[in-house]
Amino acid sequence: MPAKTPSAKTLLQTLRTSFGGPTELDEPRPLEQIVLLILASRSDIRKARAAMLKIESEYVDWNEVRVTSAYELSRWLRPLGAKKAQAKAEQMKELLSTVYNRFNKLDLDFLQKEAKGAAEVRKRERFQTYLQEKSIALHVMMSLHASDRQDVVVVSGLARVLQRLGVLNGKSSTITATRSKLKDLYAAEELVTAQWSFYTLLETYCHARLPDCPACPVLQLCPVGQEEAKKRKADAKKAKAKAAERAKVLAKREAVAKKKAAVAEKKKAAAAKKAAAAEKKRQDAAAKKLAKKLAKKLAERLAKKRKGSKKAGKKVGGRPTKKTAKKASKKKTTKRKVAKKKASKKKTTKRKVAKKKPVARKRPAAKRKAAKRPAAKRPAAKRPAAKRKAAKRKAAKKKPAARKRKTTKRKTTGGKGRKTSRRR
Ligand code: SF4
């Protein structure tokens, strides 16, 4: 059900509570008027006026205010609100700096006077354009302040706001119809406040394309705003539902993707396992083949070697075969037998010879001593050959026991003993 058209009085009261602003444009000079409007924006006009008076008393002129820091200025503006003070000080400083930079003096009196020549007109237009860019409400107020004849200034957008609020008929949106409607709705002393409020509403909330109805202070009094709010609520609900649906779909898709990824991972793992098993099998087969090949080669080499050794055994006497080995052992045994026989024969002959030799007679001690003396002491050349022979014989006779020992030695030492006796 659409909201009832608000009464003009309720509407203005609500707007005034939110936006504050001037009740009249009573400052004699435009610069002071614009400073007061800045201070009164969204604040109580009486407090704004008191703050301006304080600043005027604290500083020599507006140029000193211009060069003062915004922080210092904000100290005098605290009665307007701690949060608003700093912003208002900065806004005031910016305006003073712009005026000074553009006109090289802090004076806006040219706005009141009749423009003399094209340069004056351009100067006034330029400043009004700057103000309009900054704030439509400020631009309208300064236009009203400069003109004594006008009581309502209609700028593009005011008709739209009034139509949305249900104050103005949709069909009558001309400048004249808007002006006459405002004059009909409000008394002459309320027109300044009404214009300030509607223009502030226009530039802050009631934009042409997308009005900020949920935050608008007159939402409860605006039928279009309520419709818009309902629509936005429904849209938000739809968007939320859509987002939830989308999230659901995404979650589903994600779950499917996860499932697919898990299956793919599983498949991949199985394939890797299979590949590893195949690789192991192939390696085992290759190792077996290699081992078989090596064994075959070894067997071939052995067979070749055996064959070669058989041939060599026949020709040179390489590795003896069973037959040749038998022959060789037979030969050895016969040789050993012959050698044994010869040795025993030799022994028996020697024993016989030893038995035949006469036993040595005992010689006198002097002769024995002489015989014991070493033969080398005597010059061998001087001795005759017969005497040497006799001495040898005597020496041989004296050592029968030694010979016997030698024979026993021979028996124990075997071949070596025989060799030594033979040498002697
Ligand atoms: S509620 Fe919306 S349409 Fe109505 S005045 Fe405020 S911003 Fe404009």
C-alpha cells in the first residue's frame, strides 16, 4: 500500500532536523554569508552563528583565518559537534583559499553588484559554477543572497525530488510550476529553509539514477522511496537466494570435482602400481635372461676349455687326463721301486766292504798327536806324495765310528745322506 502524501510542514520539519541550515540570508556581505552557510550545514543555525562570531573576534581578518591550520580552527567549531568541527574547518579554509587564489583578495561583493561588462559577468558565472560543483544548496543560497527579486531558485533536479515525495504532480515539472508549488506550500519566511533542505536532500540522497532511499531521512514520508526500499529488499532477498543457490551449485560442483579428482587419483595410483609391477616383472625377466645367457656362456667357455685341455694333454702334457695320470703314477712307482732296489744293493755292498776292513791298531800317544795336528800347517809341497797317501789312510782308519754314524744318518736322511756320502 503506497504511503500517504506527507504534509509540507512535517516534511520540512523532518528535513530541517537532519540538514539544519539557515532560516534567512541576513549577512550583509556574501563572504560572511557563505561561511555561515558552511557552518550551519547539518547544524543548528544559532550555534553556527556563535562559532562564526568567535572566529571573527579571534582573528584579524579572513586572510588570517585562511592561513591558520584547520586543526586550530576546529577548536572554535567544537560546539557544532566534535566530528563535524574538523570537516567544517577544512571546508571553510578551502573556500577562503579558492576565493583568494581566483580573485587575489578575500572579497565576494561583486556577487551583489550589477555586473558591469562581460568580464564582471564571467567572473560571477565562474564563481557560481565553482559553488554548484561544490554544493547545489550553497549555489542556490548565494544566488538568492545576490538577488533581491528572486524568492525561489529552481535548479534541475528539484522537480524530481518534489515529485518523488509526492508534493509535485508528475505532469507539472516545469520551472514555473515548481516555483509556484513551493510558494504555495511554504510561507515566505520558510522558503529559504525549504530550499536549503530540498537541495541538500537532492545532492545527498535523492540522486537521479540510484537514490539512496534506505539511508534517506524522509523515507517514511516518501511513497517512491518506500516502493524503492521494498523493491531493493526483494532484490536483496532474491540476490541472497541466488547467491545461496549459486553457492549450493558451486558446493555440489566442488564435491563432484573432488570426487572425480579422488577417482582420478585412485586410478593414477593403480596405474602407477601396475606400471611398477610391470617394470619389476620386466627387470626380473631381463635379469633371468642375462643370468641364463651368462650361464650358457660360462658353460660354453668351460666346454671349450675342457676340449682345449684334452687336446693339450695329448700334445704337450697340459692338464693330465685320467688315462695319462694313471700312466704317470705307474711310471713313478716303477721308478721308486728301482731307486729303492739300487739303494738297498748299495747299502749291502758298503756293509760288506766295511766288514772286510782290518781294525785299527793303537798307536803311541806322540804319533797320535802328530796325526791330529792339522795337515795345512805343513807345507804340502814339501811332503812327498807317498807320505800324504799314508797320512790319509791313517786318518781313514782312525774314523770308523764316524763313518758308522754317517751310515745311520744316511738311513734317516734318505736321499740327501746318500748324496753327501757319494760326494765324499
Ligand atoms: S526516500 Fe528516496 S526517493 Fe524519497 S526523497 Fe528520499 S531518496 Fe528521494
